[in-house]
Amino acid sequence: MPDETSTPTRPDVLIIGGGWAGSIMAKELTEAGLNVTMLERGHDHSTAVEGTYPGSIDELRGAIRKRLFQKLARTSLTIRNRPDQTALPYRQLTAFLPGEGVGGAGLHWSGCHFRATEDDLRLRSATIERYGENFIPKDMHLQDYGVTYGELEPFFDKAEKVFGTSGEASSVRGQKTGRGNIFAPDRSDHFPLPPMADTFSASVFRAAATDMGYHPFSIPAANASQPYTNPYGCQMGPCNFCGYCSGYACYLYSKASPNVNILPALRQDRRFTLITQAQVLEIMLDDTHKKATGVRYVDLSSRTEKTLEADLVILSAFQLHNVHLMLVSGIGQPYDPVTQTGTIGRNFTYQTITSSRVWLPEDRFTSQFVGAGGAGVAIDDFNHPGFDRGRLGFIGGSPIWVNQAGLKPIAAAQGSGGKGAPRWGSAYKSAMIDQYRHSLGIDAHGSNMAYRDVYLDLDPTWTNAYGQPLLRMTFTWKDNDIRMNQHVVSHIGDIAHAMGATRTSLNSLQPGQPFDSRVYQTTHLNGGVIMGENPKTSALNRYLQSWDVPNLFVIGSSAFPQGMGYNPTGLVAALAYWSAHHIRRTYLRNPGPMVSA
Amino acid sequence: MTVLSPRPTIRKRLSSARALLLAGLGLLGLGSSGLPARPALATDSPLPAGLIEEGHYQAVLGDCAACHTQPGRAPYSGGMPFKLPIGTIYSTNISPDPVHGIGRYTEAEFARAVQLGIRKDGSALYPAMPYPSYARLSKADIHALYVYFQRGVAPQPVSPPPNGLIWPLSMRWPLHIWRWLFSPSIQSAQLRTNNQFSDPVLARGAYLVEGPGHCGACHSPRSITLNEKAQTAKDGPLFLSGGGVVEQWVVPSLRQENRTGLGRWSEQDIVDFLRTGRARTGASFGGMTPVIVHSAHAFKDDDLHAIARYLKQLAPARKETPWVYDPTTTERLRQADLSQPGAQTYVDRCAACHRTDGAGYGTVFPPLAGNPVVMTDDATSLIHIILAGDSTHALPTTPSAFAMPSFADTLSDKEIADLVSFIRQSWGNNARAVKEGTVRRIRQNLPQLETPAQLPKN
Amino acid sequence: MGGAASLSSVPLLSRTAEAEPDKKAPKVPENDPAHYKPTFFSQEEYLFLCHACERIFPQDENGPGAQALGAPRFIDRQMSTPYGFGDLWYMKAPFHEGPPELGYQLPYNPRDLYRGTITPINTHCLMTYNALFAALPPDRQDEVLHDMENNRLRFNDIPGAAFFEQLRTNTLEGAFADPAYGGNHDMGGWKMMGFPGARADFMDWINQEGAPYPFGPVGMPARPDPYSSAFQTDEEG
């Protein structure tokens, strides 16, 4: 084993980032016979250490002090709502929580494992077909991915089998089956595991939604409903609804993660090298600026700067970091919102999510601590392609769900009160306890479109620990998305009534409400290095290959042209397998652009 | 894969067989001695195709690396320390280095050492070297093994440190007496093992278990003089009926007892267990894990089935009322009745993985209900694993490994005693209760816990 | 703007505390929060903390309050962790005030926030009500806290709301974090809420049809000591 001071040998492939995207690419490319080196800025993570039972069942250390998340002290970003503001640093992890260390956000995620709808992948074309081009607001950058559901289907299927996803199909090879999501497109195969059980909260929602004529289904969950062995031979335990998914390493080995589902096989492969504590600073280019030669990185264990060369570079860090590395490496043209030229930083999107609360009678205990990150019951009646947006005047949509992921007491206490209710004192205390015992949450988890003046670039003032400018986020909510959210939330009240609610607190985005970085709103950040069919409006071709530097592929939700109603991980994984498939089939035989610009 | 971050290598544990014998006697003293001579096997002579591979497989079957390869060191360069009350001794270099290894052994000298325990210089080996079992190796297998060690292994010019035994235990001559008393001749050993079964699969199983696999070294009871009381299936029901307690792990029976043996394990369960360290019916822990990691997982499928089928026909050494699942405890726990001593601790700390019904979860978390190692008369293993925790290992046959945490700092002696008694008497299990003092004694002699760096990576 | 050094150090008041929060407890086990001697906070600061936390999370018919749960002890111990020193935050200059939606922008870590605020609050109370915060009647204490929450008070350059949010956050953490951290004494917070703690197994209780979960709470193991340096820095190795 080489010691830490040695210079690693030159691999064929360098992979930046050890999360889902990087691990999938590493597995695929070692299978293709290549020597692959994966660079991860954080430490190695294992279930036996980070997820040890019962010591890891510790909310303070996990979700509150954010053990597995990005170390902001080293690097962060700045945020503003409008281009005329001064962006200020994101000093505390609040709105979104990128990961750090092997597994990345794939170690501390929840496990909701969706595909995409057919329309999600060709939203511009589908919108024009249904509603005409004038339906698209002027400042909206609505785009197609350049890949269709049909093309991605085998890779959605592959990812589900690797993740050990629990769910119920509706249609398999054209045959109606089970009671899955009737709006979901056809599948080549069933889910590898049966759906997760319904918590009490989810079962009440399912019954009410059914009565109202909606079409509830079990959320596809990368939490194993049974013990499972995936195609790589990696094993998962069964989920017991302990509720420690989001923010934690799953102690039961039952939440899919790169660490549990892919890396065990990779670690046995001599062609695979993992370098941890390697903070990549730059993707190096040759003089033509058309070819990546390798990376420059800081070895944090020896505090020395090193370089590594390779023939092929895969950028698969978290979305924000993919964009940042493209910008600081000078690859592609930075997006300019005034001239609307350039692609890097363009089409940055997020997720609209609002959580409403429903109280059941006092003799009904919702046991909100029971849960699994990916488990729950959802309806797609306001998200599926056929849902008529024409009269409503918005693009996009939102599933509604009860996704009881395990509510822990500190989060419950800090989230209680507000909206006119006391936030402390005896009245608060009574209300908080009542809310913990007898209420449940219903979310509208919706899409977010891309806009001309919502983008990412480099901050002029603040820097990271390595002296590089921080990424700057210019982001707020726009009317289309607020209208969408308000419409969807307007139906939650009726569902709550049908559930026997004694009281509800409905929350929706309000017109003019700016994005508030102090409130957690998922870690589903998208775009900035998007895929597409036109190099003027996308940074990557449909194989996630850089238009500018053909031996660079950028994998992750950074490739999404806009944010969909579903959680992003399923699509990230499918796109990674899709890209890897075409690298193996086409690129390796004939390295160069796979689509002519 | 290669890891380029500062992590210590995974510790290789002392195999139980070695530890057992070392406790009383000592260690293989095979090594070079005497005068320079030309290599015993000329390295330029042509070899039949596949012979080195075959020899390597023989070395895997015999688990030679367990003692002769130190973790992180060159293969077969020896030097693995064994700390005994009588001093520290080191395994020898069996690489083909002419000075420090066995490069000058002729094939006959090699066979004499491996099968009869006599070194090139005529002195006797410590019987930690399981030569009474290896005596059964066929001439062809010995030949392959010899070729492998001469031609398939790189010479390592290193000497292990000198043994630090105190006199009179440093004298080797008494070992000849032991050898003469208890070790079979090659001819008698081979006759005894080879003539038991007409079915070729069972015959192969007998050969593997009684010969290179040397299962009896741990799993057969030993007499006061430390010889195995039975060495073959023919020798009666003591053979593989369970060994003593080694490093605070109870070595269970491999015979067909219903509760404490392999009576309820199918042939496939045994195959799965040896190949992956885990089966529907139980997972490997303690001293068996290194055997699987270094040796058994790499056995050919036919050989694994031969071993399993052979074990399946070993009549029980004891009659036991068949284990039948009893749902009483499960029902009580599910009705939140924690009145039984140990029930609260079980629900708080154990049921998450092993379930309220004691059934565990497939090959991920092993069952406690009906698991033979839970019901052995001596509860040392169960107490030990609760105190120390343990983990299965990633193998080419199964890349995932699972860890059980240590509860040494979480649970008191009394809590563990109640818990172990609860587990041993629930779901149809019927073993004796355990006293607090037993837990205390085991706790005091607990080996060092695995450090985070030694734990599985998944 | 600088860091902690720029905080003007208001002289400590020499008046001894009148209300001794530990008085009520007669004979109690050793880990009773009432016996705790703070290491970060001065006695006077700690006295303030005990009273302020108790108003945020008071003892009432629902169960124990912040003091009995050991929330002040929890906060004191948190001050010596990386969190207390602001190591979990991006703390690079320059520091500019901005709209609240852009989040925390002060140059102060949690230690600075407490140190820079408690004494000025006491000074404010003395000047306005002629008594230290701890000696005020509860409704008066609430008034002061409300004034901070609504940013009607500001101490040096720390807005009252910034301190109040820090205090509320840490108080609730102290009420509900695992007892190993010094708060949630005897799992009193969890019992009150009906949270079962570190058992983390609901396989048989996923859907109880609205019936309550049957078992009381369980804490995580005593080891590792969450305040040991090994535990705090385990990501580093």
C-alpha cells in the first residue's frame, strides 16, 4: 500500500467526487478495464463507524451539528435573491446540506428514489405541444434534456437494482400490474423489492386520497423493505423504520448509499484507487483548452498540492461544486444574465417545497419518530404529464405526500410554534408536545423552473480556504412556481379534512416571497452545467460530455435543465449509467466529441 | 483497490487452531538450517501446466498463510508473533529463500516436515503445525504444494526473530515423544481417511476435512496431552463434536446434533457459510472468521459441497430434543411485556437487528432463535460477542461485511447475564442461564477491541 | 468589523446572586444538573442562563423545564466543542449586515454571542428594573426576552434577536439532545414528548393504527463520551 506522501500512479480515468455519480462511474469504468482513481475531499465513511448502533442514533451529533455535511469553515458560497443585491456568505448550514466524505450526500440522503416523468425530460417540447410556445413565460429558460425516458429506462432500471429500491410498479412491459403510480411510465421490470409498509400517518393519507378519487402510491424508496443483495453482490439489511436516514449513515445497511451498494465491490478491484482528503482545485487543460489533462488538488492529510494526469476526467462532485470547478478551471463560457450568453452557471434551479401540518384527534398518535426517509404515500395527480396546466397557467407540478421520515425531538421542538403561535414558554410547550404526538406533515414537493436572472457565478469578495472565489448563487422564487405551489397546496386542505383533521396549518409560497436561506428546503439543487442539444444553451451534450472539452464528463443534478417535482437522485443515477454506457460503447473506441456541435 | 489515505491495515487474527495448541505447546519450527546447498528444485526445469496453481490451491486448503504470512508482509515470510505465557515464538519463513526459508528442502524433506513434523535437521516441530492432519495429504497434493512453495512463491530473505521460550520448554526433543505417541504415520493416516466411503463425494469430503482442512484441530475435543481424541469419522462420535474454549470463543460441534450441532443446517447452508462467512442459519465470528477469510471462501464449489455432505452424515454425539420455534417470547415482546429479566435490554439494544422473534434478517444479521452457537452448554461465545462486538469480512465472494458493536461499556455484567440467559431461553432455545460472575470473568480477559480502522468499510 | 476581540468588555457586576437556582434541590444524584459548576460561563452568566432558559422552556404541568433538564449545563458544555468556537460555520471576513433571508452574518461564534450579551442584558435590567435578570419576576423576565426576540434591544453590535435565537436554539437542544450531552436529564424531555430515544427499531410498530408506541425512551450508550476530543474530531481519522 502506498503511503500518503507518495505520488499516485497515473490512472486512465480521474473521478472528482466520491458520491453516487462518482461511484457509479468508477464501477462502470473499472468494469470496462480502465484504471480509475477517485478523489474525495472528505474522509472515508463506513457504517460500522459513522453508523454504529446505537451510538449513532444521536440527533445532536447527526442532523443538528451536521456531522456528515460539508465543512463550511473550509468552503461555502454566497447567496442573494436578485442580481442588484450584494450576495452574502452562507455561513451556517441551513437551507441545503451538501455532503462531505466518501458517499457524499448519498450517505446522508433520505432515500426517495424516483425516475423522471416522460415530460420532465422534454419539458420544453411537451409544453409547446400541449399549450403552445406562448405559454412559456418570457424569462423562463425551459429546455429539453436531449435524452428521452425510453432511452433512459434501462438505466433507471439498473439503478433501482443497484440501490435495492422498494416500490410497486403500475405498468411493466405494457402489462398493468399492482397498485403503483398509475401515472408512471411503463417499466421494463418490477422494483427489486416490494414497497415499504405504510406508517399510520401514511395509511390515513392513502385512505383519504383514495376516497377522494386521487391515485395514491408508495413512494419508491431506496430503503430496503427486505434484506437484499444487489447485482454487485453488495448486501443491504432491512429497514426497520428507525427514522435515522436523512443526516445519518444508516446503521442497518438498509438505506442505499455508495458506501453500502457500490464501493464494497469497487474496493476489491485492483483497478480502483480511492484518494480521500483530496480537495480538487482545478481541472487542468492543455494549451488548446480543448483537452483536460488532469487535476490539481490539495492533499489535506499532508497539506501539499499535487497534480494527477489522466486521459479521461469525470467531474461528479455535488451540483454546486461541479459548477464551481468548471468556473475556476475556465472550462466553457460563464453565463451572463444580461446578454444571456455563456452556459456555465446557467439554469440553476432548486425544489419548491412547502410543508403543511395536519392534527388528528387526541386519541390518535401519529408516532412521528417512526419513519424511513424514502417511505410514504404520494399522489401524482398534480404532477403527471396529463394534468392540465393550461387553465391554471403554470408549468411544472408537484407530488403531494406524507413522507414520515422520522421526526426527532430537537427538530420537532425547533420547528414548532410560529405563524402567530408562541415560540417559547408554557403555551409553546403544550402546543409542541401536542403537535409531536398527534400531528403529521403533508408536503408539496414541486418543480422549479429555470429563469434568466437565476444563476450561479463566482463571488467577487469572499474566498474559500484555498484562496479561490466562492460560488455566488442568485436565486429566488418566481411567479410561475409560486402559482404552481399555491394551486397544489390548495388541495391539501380537502385531503386533510378527509383524513379527519381537527386542525390544519397550510403553508404555501407567497407572491413576492424571497428565497429564505435560513429554512431547510431540501438539498435538491440542480443545473449550472446542464445537458442539452445546443452548445449555446447547454454545457454538455446528451451524453453529459462537455461541448468544450470532450474528455470531460460532468455527472450529477448539475446537468438538469430544470428542477422536476421528484427528488433528483434517481435521475442522477440513471444519467450516470447512461453516460457510462455510451462512454464504454462509443467514446473509449473513438475518444472525441460524441455529438458534433 | 488501493487506498491512499493514512489507514492501518486490517489486522489478521490468530487462527483458533494455532492458538489452541500454542497455549500448551508451541509453534511450527520449520525452517532452514545448516549448510549452503544448491536449490532443491531447479528453477529452470519445465513444469506441467497448472501445477503451481494446483499447489496454490493446496496451500489455500491447508490455510498455510494463517500462520506463515503476517498481515502487511510478504507472503509466507513468517515472523508472526505468538505471545504465550511461556514466552513469544514466531512462525517461520516458508518461502523458497535458500538461507532464511525452505529453498533447500528436497521434496522428501518437505513431505517429512509437513506430514510428520520433522524438520530438515531432524528436530521436531511444535504440533501447532497440524501435521497429524496433513499426514493424510496425497502424494500428488504434497508434490503440488512443494512445487508451489519452491516455484510459485517469491523467496523472502528475512528471518523471523528468534523464539523467546524459556528453558526447558525451549527444548524440542520432548516433541518427538508427543509425535511418536499421537501422530499417525502417513500410511496409516491415509488408509484410515481414504477407506471410509465408497461415494466419491463423501470420500473427497473426508479427505478435505480430516486432511488439509484440519477441522479437527479446533472442532474435536483434545485430551490432557493436547492430542485430538479422534482424528477421523471412523474414530467415533468424539470427532468434530466440539472443541474447547479458544481465546474465549466456544468451538462448536460440526456433527448432527439438532440444537448445538449442524443438525438443522442444510448442505447449502454449510456451503454458504464456508464460502461467505454467512448463512441463513448463522454467521461466522470469533476464530472461524480468519479461516474463512484466508482459506475456506476460496475452496472450489465441488469441494465445499463435498465437505458439507460429509459433515451432514456425522451422527450426533449427543441426543437432543429437536429445536422447535416457540412464539411465546415474541408475542410477549410485541405486547410490550418486558417483565422477563433481560427482555428490556433485548428490546432496547438487540431487537433492532436480531428482531423480537429472534429470527434476524437473512444473511445480514444472524438469527438467535435456534442458532446452535447460542445454545452451546458453555455460553462464553455469546457473552464474548456482546461484550466485544465482532464483524464479518468482505470477501471476493461477498463484498459486504457487517459489524456488531461492542456493548462492553453500555451494559453491566448483570444486564449481560440476564440478556444472555434471556436469549438462551427464548424462542425454543433451552440452554442454561448465565451468572453475573461468568460475565465478569470474560470481561476481565477480553481481547483488545477492533479499532475503527479495522472495521468493515461498507 | 473585527472578531470577538472587538466586543467591549463590560465590567462584571460584583453583586452576589440572590436567587440561587440550586437551592430547591434537596438530596439528588450526582449527575443532577443542579450541582453543575459551569466551566465556560461565570457564575453570574450561568445564573442568567438558568433563568432565561427556564422562561423559554418552563417547568409546568407538562413536565420539567429547562433547568431541571440541565439545558444550561448542556449549553455550558457545548461552548467547549468545535460548535462553540464557530468551527462549524463559515466565518471569513468581511462581515456585512443584509436582509434576514440571507442568514446569519455576525462575526461572532456562539461563545462570543453569550459572552457579549449576558452581561449587557444584566446591566440593562439593573438600569431599567433595578435588579439582575435572574432576580426579576418571571413576567418581567419574559418582557426582556420578548424585547430581544423582537429586536427592540441591541447589545453592542449584537441584535437582540440574534442572541435570542441562539438562546432558544440551544435551550431546545439541551432539552432534547441525548442525556450524554448534559441536558435532557433522566430523558425527561423525551418522556414528556413521547420520543423513544436511541432504540431505533420500529419493525413491529410501524403502524399501530393510532395507538401510542408502548415503550419508554432509552439513551445512547455511555461511551463514547460525547465531549471527548476523540468523539468531537472522529471525522479526522
